[in-house]
Amino acid sequence: MKSMQKMSEEIKSLIDCMMRQFEEMRVDYGDQLKQIEQEFERERTAILEQNDQNIKSLFEEHRKIEEDFLHERQRQESKQAIELEQVMS
């Protein structure tokens, strides 16, 4: 009878120990998951910022090309107008 009671107490103690270990693991895994999510969010933010800078740079380059084309076209039109004026006079 005493051995059964002792065995029952040992089993209860073992179960309590397992419950504590499980709870510690759950907390540790939760912390690890939060760290992973934070790192993922940091990387995502960095990538979005980099993409935003790339897009702005491309739009600026596109704007400059359009301006250069417009200036060249205006220069050519002015040159042709002068040539036409010379031919007509």
C-alpha cells in the first residue's frame, strides 16, 4: 500500500515536472516565434524601402529622359525654323 502511494506521488511529481517543462517550452517557442516575426518584419520593411527608392530613382531617370527629349526636340524645331526662315528669305 505504501509503495502504491509512493508510486502515485512519484507519478504526480513526474507529471507536474512534465507540465512545467511543457509550459517553459511553450513560452520559449512563443518568444522564438516573436523574434522570427520581428526579423521578418524588419527584412520586409528594408525590402519595401529599397524598392521604393528604386522606383523613385527609375521615375526620376524617366523624367530626365523625357526632359532631355523635349529639349532636343525644341532645339531641332528652333533650328529647322531658322533654316526655313533662311530658305524663305
